[in-house]
Amino acid sequence: MENYEKDILSGMVIAPYLQKATALRGVKRYVGGNQFRHAFATFAILIDYHYMDSVLLKASVIHDLIEDVKGTSYEEIRDIDKDGQQVLELVLEVTRQMPETKEEFLKRILLQGSDFAKVLKCADRISNLTDLHPDIFDKEYIKNMMADTMKWVIPMAEQVNQDMLFELKDLIKRRETNLKYSNSIWPMKRSHKN
């Protein structure tokens, strides 16, 4: 991290968003842990790619809150700080709206989403693909996740960040290799609802 990035982060008030994100502790992930930790992973991926925008980083720690914690108050998010309204708008951009199908949701972000929505979705997908192990998820789920990534998320990365594009393609390649060997190495598999 560069000094100027440290200075930007030191001036950023993110604690209220982290507190809000603690509601995700109760939302378990099939890979273990919970959605709170996934939110931190997404935040860390953005920092790793040198994104220092306060709205983007604040949205990253609560990007799954509306989907995963029923009754989340939009008003409370708006009122957190001066960035609250913009953070809420970005979170809503990357939140699947009912009755959207997963494909409609990803297509909406690709075709209508802001650059920040696409960057956030790419970071989210990098985290998800990193956690995608054939000993936990069944083969069909993994294939579907990779197909969704190739069809929708790769084009987002092409538009917003070539380094994320490279990482996403590398993760896909590694998951394909894992699938080839998974039958003989990992006998137990579970389906994932997402």
C-alpha cells in the first residue's frame, strides 16, 4: 500500500458500515465462516486493487446486507454518514431485486450498472471463486458459477479493470483443473442454494 492510500484510508470513517455488516455474522457460507467475513474479503480485494473510493469501500462491506438480512433499513444506511445515500445506491445496484433471475440480475449490472457496480461485482466474484472448492460444492454448481462468470462477469471486468479480468480468468482456469481431478480426490459434495 502506498502512503497516499494509507492517508486516504486513515481519513475514511468506515466503522459504522462495519458495525452494520456485523448483521451478516449470522449468515453462514457453505465454505465455512459467514457472510461478514466474505464482505471483508471483498473489501480486501478492492484494497489489493488500489481502490480507495470511500463509497465503493463502504458499499463493499455491506454489499450483501439487503439480500441476506431481511428487514435491513434503507433509511439507516442513508443516515450513516455523508456517503450513506451513494453507498445505498451502489449496494442496491449489486443487489438482486425480486423477481429478477440470477441471469437478469447479472445482465442488468453488465448493461446498466455503473463502473463501481461492475468493479464491486468483480471483487465479489473473485471472492466467491476463491472459495469455490469441489469438496464443498457439487460439480454442476461449480460449472454454473463458472459459466455465469464467463458470460456476465468477465465482460464487466473487460470494461473496468484488466487486472481483475486476468485474475477472474485465472480462477476459472484453476477451477476447471480442480474439476478434472475432483471425482477421484473429493468424494463428498453438497449443493449450494445460491
